[in-house]
Amino acid sequence: MKTIGCRLNQAESLGMARDFEAAGYEVVPFGARSDVVVIHGCAVTAKAEKDCFRLARAAARRRPRPFIVLAGCVAEIAGADPAGAGVVDLAAGQADKRRLPGLLAARGYGAAVAPGQKNTRAAELSPADPDCRTRALVKVQDGCDFRCAYCVVPAARGPSRSRPLREILEEVRALVGAGFLEVVLTGANIGCYDDGGQKLVALLSAIDRVRGLARFRISSIELSTVEREVIDFMAGSEKFCRFLHLPLQSGDDIILRAMRRRYSTACYRALIEYAAGKLGRVGLGADVIAGFPGEDADSFERTRAFVVSLPLSRLHVFEYSIRPGTDAAGMPGHVPAAERKRRVSELIRIGRAAGSGFARSFIGRPVSVLVEDIAAPGHGRGWTGEYVRMRVSGPGLKPNCIVNARALAFDESAEMLVGTVEYIQQGISNVQVS
């Protein structure tokens, strides 16, 4: 299996892998010899879609040729094979991707071993497993009712719907029992989470009370949902990581209206100021689209200046690309590709400078780091609660432990903080599970 796209796709891929193993299939690393190749793909950008079909064509050249499945958003938007190359054998959209073991068996690609002989991946998860991640992804919501002019997510994923809170808690407890210290809640638009009147903050509060869970975070939250309530909750929680990803998309109000975003730059700035006032030092991420139709030189300059003025720690920059069926595809004023790429490069440079400045603000200060991997004995790498990459050194380091460290420097080439461990705050051995 290969996953392209967002954290929601990644979370769903883990579920798909469990489906396969529960049905008796063996899931092997992508690129290894296999009977079936599943590309769980993305269609949010033209580049992501092209990457999916590039991987499909590469898989079709393997000998013996595997059966090739294209799954998820890209299957919904692009279909099986828009280029007509004949490389995709099965397109499995959102309704079918969790039914793949049965669909493949019906086509003569049944499991090599009987179901039940192999435990599901959920049962095998442990911090010692080299294939697992120290931060577990948990899907809490899917779909979106917003209709941004450039976005295919409503077409690819349908209307907003939420998983039951009780079901999510059961999954989080199981992950903690398997050794995970951190979970990331993800969805297509998680600010719209609503389980029978229990909104996102109710879910956060319930997860905050799970014993043994050291920390948790959310993938992103849209303005005009429950962002201020989330900030208020974050201010009072010791477990909720102090990082917020707040999609911006443009720093020009004319472009924001054309995009059909639900806020102005003044609203965005006010929220940033509210977060800073409530939380103090907090990691702030944003998305920006460069080259949206109608974005002239003045509009881009306003976006550039607005981004520079914000206390961001991370910036994701996307080059605008036409997506089928969106209103933006038919808008006038499309920006030439070369100019779009130039704007992307400039914004990426600004984002890196912002990230470097934010990371440097921790130098000399104690930070909490979840160690994800060990580069050499006594040398680990991981992430702070504010979502800053950090390299730490000290005795007794192992993957999936949380350490208190002191930041001493910033490695510009690696784009990470460097520091020494003061003490190990929490590891696998002392986790208590409710």
C-alpha cells in the first residue's frame, strides 16, 4: 500500500491495512513483490493526482505484474484511468475502499492465509514495532459542507459526518494500551465535529481524561467553526499540544471572497492575537494557495505582507491547480504557471524563515520532546508539543519516550532544534491505562 495525501488519508490507510490483515492478507512494504498494489490517493491538487497515476504506471511495469487498485479521493474524482493507459485494474472510491478484501477475493486475489490466522495490525501495535509510528492518527470526522471555490473535498468525501464519541474513545484507549503516548485527531473539517450535540470540545475533554495518554493534538481547524472554544480548552489542558494549524489560503480579502472563504484577514489576525493572548508561546501553522485566479501582483503582495506580519511557526504553500468541477476552474484571470511557481518559492522562503525564528525562540529554554527515532545510541529525534523538530542527546533514550530537554542551538541545515536531555518524563513502562 502507498498513501498520498493528508493525515486523514494516512489514518484511513491504517484502517485499510487492518482490514487486509484481518482477512488473512499479508501487507508488505510498498515496492516489495506483491500480488496486489493499493494506491490510496489524493485529488486535492493536480500534482497529487498525477503522482497517483505515476505510481500506478510504475507498478504496472513490475514483473510479474500486480493487480493495481486506485483508492480514495483520487478514485472518486479522476476515476480508474483518465489517461487511458489501462494501468488501473480497480477504482475503489470512498464507499468501496474499506471493502477491498472482498472485492479482491471476488476477482481471484483472495488472501494467502485464512482469516483469523493473523492478528489485525491493531493487536500487533507496540512501541517496539519498527513499522509503527509513535504518534497515532485517529479519524474523528469525514466530509465537508463548506463550498470553497477551489476545493474538491465535498465532491470527493461527501457531507460532514462524525464518528461516535464513544467509539473514538475506545480507539484512543486501545492505542494507549498498545504503547502510544500521543494521538493526532484528524478529519476533513474537524471543527464541524458533532456527535448528537457533542461538539469538538466535548471530544477533546473526553480524550484529555484518558489515563496513560501523555499528549494529543488536532490536525487543523477551520475558522468560523469552534476555533475560539478550542483555544480556550487548550489554555486549560496539560495534555493538549500547543500547536494550531489554521488554514489561511490568502492574505488578500478580495481573493478570500472569490475563494468563498468564511472570514476576512482582520478576522484571521484577531484569532491569532486571541490565541497568543490565551496561550503565550504557541505553534501556529497556516496553508496558503499561490496563484489563485484573479490574484494579480497587488493581491499577491498583500498576501506576502500579511503572512510576514503573522507569528507563524509553519507554512504550507500550495500552487493553485485547476480541479474539475470546481467554480474556480471557470474563473477568469488564471495566473501563468511560471509566475505561480515564483510565488510559491517566495512564500516557502518566508515560511522557512518564520519556522526558524520560532524554533530559535526556544534556545535556552526547557522543552518537552516525544522521541520518535534513535539516530545513534544516546541521540534521538522527535517533536516538541509546539510541533518543532528537535534532536536531543542523553543516556537512556529510546523511541516513544517523552523527555524534558534544554534547547541549546538551532541546526539551520536540518531545520531542527538541538539540545540535551534533562530527564525522561514518560516512557512505555510507566503508562497507566484506564
